[in-house]
Amino acid sequence: GERSGISAMTGEEGGKEEEMVAESVPLVIVGAGEAALHVLERLPDRLLKKTVVLAGAEGQGRRGGPCFLARSSDKLVRLRMEAQVARKTTRMACSSQDSTKLEKWIASKRTDDAGAFAVEPLTRSVKNFVACPTLEAVRKFLESRAKRFMKKGLRLIAGRPTSLEVVNPTAVEGEGGEAHPEGHAQLVRMKVSDGSVFLARQVVLADAGTCLGEVTVPAFVGQITPSSGEEENQDWLGAIAYAEIDLDLSEESLDCSGKAICIVGGGMTSVHLASHAIKTLGAERVYLVTQGRAHQRVEPFDVDAGWLGRRHMKEFCELSTPREKMRQYRRNVDRGTLSPDAKNELDNLLQEPTFALFTETSVSSAAWREKRWSIDLEGSQGRDAISCDYIWVACGTSFDAMSDPVIQDLENCSSANFCGPYPLLCSDSLSWPGVPNVMCMGATAALALGPTAQYSVGFRAAADKIAKALLDPVKFLSITKKTEKNFAPEDLLYDEGSPDEWDVGPKPTLQLPEIQKRLSATKKEKLGIENYTWSDDDFEIDIYIKLNDTIAKKDVVVALREQSLEVLVETQKKCYYLHIDKLYKPIQLKKSSHRIYEKKGKVVVHLVKRDNHEWMFLKG
């Protein structure tokens, strides 16, 4: 790439600073996972060899150095999942524009190398569909495609973006109209964690954070109480592991014989872990705790097969408001469904005397006592308690676009409409509103692509749109300007809750009518509560309300719902009222509380979150 006149200041030892000259490149792709490969498949060689890929969340491979699919491949190896059949056919899993290339590649590998696959790579598991590959076969195919791109000159860097800003090309010294042709009215200046700086004409966000979300850590983890004693305080850290991060079933030192294990989560990974713990690792007892009804949700693919064609997508695109699209999207994803094979595996586990399934149940608390876990469960059938040696967390990921630093920078550059955690992108190019040369994939594009957005089928659809915009920026710049819309605030609101409750009316509460009754009956001066602050501490939110008056507990009413808050405070002459009709995310009602300081005229509302993800705002 060329060197531009824009520079960044980087610190060195001894307090010295030096200018870091930005390198001008035509395209930067953030992320080295499956989504990025779909885009690379559609680039001509002339652009491919000038493209820079930041490994981002994929990180480094086991041999060191940046590597495509490092994180996802590591997970398959750690959890011994390579032999599992993917919830997609070879046509869905193929990253190439020629969707038959994966099955052709498998056939050629069988001919050339009899030991290419550990198990049979293809299974005809879904009637009227082509065969489904194993996760091992998909991984090896995608790795072979990545090697092909690297041989053509693609640059892969082991870094992640630390900041992003939009700059005017006329402000770049030494770069004229020829270097940045029409269609690139603005450039993207990106700092990278390794210290380098890029000045890109176009950027594609395809990293795990923007495609899939961040690892979900259940709220009980933040409230774990270890026993006293320095040695035991360290012991508990090794007795809990996360499927997405560090649980390693491939370790020879992992000894589960005679041990009890509690697995938290309700998807296919959880069922696999339970089966492996009993049948391979010899666990004495396995508990599977899931908030959903794992035994009732069976789907052959990641989403309902109706979304794989055009009919459902046509209906989705014709929905008039983001709120309607959001509800349709949430009804069809994150349901904790099982494949038919996983359902059979679960049915077999239920016949095992060493296995116990808790559905519609969550972990209320976990304490480390005498080198064992004491766990309290709370569910639809009441409370229960179990004891175990290990906790394995397999709650997957949860998505919130604004939790990603790059999205935060984009929002600062050009504000976008959001419906819940999802931004509204240009539907033709998946570009960010006001920044047409930055395009997004995965869950970030959910309201444009529908329920398939974060799966292979959605990556294919996104790559087709993005490739057209990359290769003809002038055309898509004009389209973007014509298609940006303004929506009424009510069109951007939605009720998140749990998927099983979306069609259920609001639950009644005794406190809300009390507040409304007091507001209607009082003749005191009514004032809105504006003097409040709030803080976010991992799993907890504290809201501090300070009134310049003494208060009495009997005159304070706090009404909490899953995603709203009301506070009413009456003093001798005034009535103060705070209403947040939409909190940033749902909370755990039973664990949330409030405290009143009468003499100080202070109310503290304590909210317990459902995960450890940062709240960017208090209001949704």
C-alpha cells in the first residue's frame, strides 16, 4: 500500500513519541473467521492481493502467528466436536460462490487421501436436502480456501482495531483524486492493536463481536462466594470453565471419573458436553440446567427451513417497521433448539441413572465450600439444590452491537437508528448510515438479512451484497443516499424478554397501580426526578437518586419490571416521579432491590443483570 500524510502518535519507552504514518490500502476486513472468507471468495485477484485482514477475535493459531478460523477451530478441538454433523448442508456451508465446491472438495480428498477425515464426512440426515458435512469437513475446507487466498498475496495481521474514524481524502497530504477515485468521498482511518495505522477506502466488519456477539457469562458467576483460605480461593477458579473460552476436553489430565458436573446451558453444545462427560470421561453424575425447554425444540438446521428460500425473506423485507422485523427475527433465533441427532442423544441421556435434566430452571447462586460447589436452583417447579465438583458454562453468546468498540466509533462518526441492540443498515449494501464505505456482516445486519444473518446462509447473502458494493462504490453510494429512512420512535421500540414470553401480555404487578393511584390523588407539586446517576459493575447496575429533602420509607414506591422502572417519592410538599419505560436490557427481577436513606434524602435502586455485558446507556 501507499503511505499517506496522516499520522498517529505512538508512545515508546522513556516517554518518547514517534509519528506512525498511515498506510493507504483499498480494503480492510476486520475478522478472520467464516464470514470474512465469504467476502474474500467474491473479490478479484487484483483487489485480493491489496486487501488487509485483521485477525481480530480469531487471534493466533496453536502454532503461533495469525491464522484464519483459529478461535472456532480451537473450540472444535477443545470440545471434541469435530465428528458432529453440522446443522447445514454442503451447499449452505460452502463459502464459494459455486455452492457445490465443498462436496466436490470432499470427493477429491477421499480419492487422494484415504485418511483425510477422522469419520465419515457426509451424512444424509435431512429428507429432500443434500448431505450435511461434519464440522471437521467444513473446517478443513474453509482452511484450504484461506490458504489459497494467502498464496495470492492476501495480508493477514494478528491485530484488532482499537479506534476508527472517518476522514476527508482532500485532507490527506500527497493523495489526489487518482488514488481515491469517485465513490470514495471519505476514507476510514483505523488504528490497530499492533501499533499500525491504516487509511482504508473501504472496510468490512466481519469479526466475532459484530457477527455473533460476546460470550455470555451468567449472572450467578459474578456472585460466587469462595470459602475462606487463600489456597481454596484459588481452587474454585479451576473448578469452573466456559465452553466458548477455556473448557478443554482434549487434555489428558482432565479426570472426571467419580466426579459430579453441572452444565449450564440448553443448546447442542450442552448436550454434547453431558454425553461426553458420562460416556467418555466417566463422570459419576451430570446435571444439565437450562432456562428453556430443551426437549421440545427440534430443528434440523440453525433456523427453520422456510428461511432458506425466498418466500420467508420476501415477507420479512416487506415488513414496514424495524419493530416488526425485530419481533420476527427474535422469534426465529436464539431458541436453544436441538438437531434431531442431538435430541436422540438427549433422549438416551435421560435413560442414564447418572444424568439429571432441569428445564425452565436457572442457577440462583453458587458457593465454593470444602472444594465442592453448592448450587441453588430456581425454576418453574420451585427451588432445588445440588452439589458438584465442576461447573461447565455453555450459554453461547449474546449480541449487542454497541458493546463493540468499533461500532461505538462508527456511531460517533454517524449516528444510526437502533432497534434494541441492532442497528438499521442500508439494506442494499449493508453499509453504516452516513458511512457508505463501512459494511457490516452477521448479527449486526440482522434487520436487513433476517434470522439467517449470523449463520453460513446469512454470511453468503451478506457477502453477495457487500461484494457488489466493493466493486461498484459509485452506484451504491447513490443507492444508500436514496434508501436511508427516518422512523418514528415507536417504530424502533420492542419488548425483548424471553422468546417464550413475546406473545404473552404484560404481567400484572401490585406496585404499578399504587404509583398511578398516588399520582392521580395527590395535590402536591409534581416534579420529574432528573438528579440521578448510575454505575455499571459487571453483573450489577446501581441507580442513585438524590433529593434535596428528607424522605420517609412509607412515602417511597419503587416498581420494577423485567425491562422498566418507576420510582415515586413523596415529601411534605412535593411528589417526585421517575419513569424509565425501557431499560437498556432485561434484568433479574427477583434479585433486584432498592434501599432508602431517609435522612440523606437518597434512594438507591440495585438492578441485577442477566449477563456481564456492559450497558452503554441506562435507557434502551
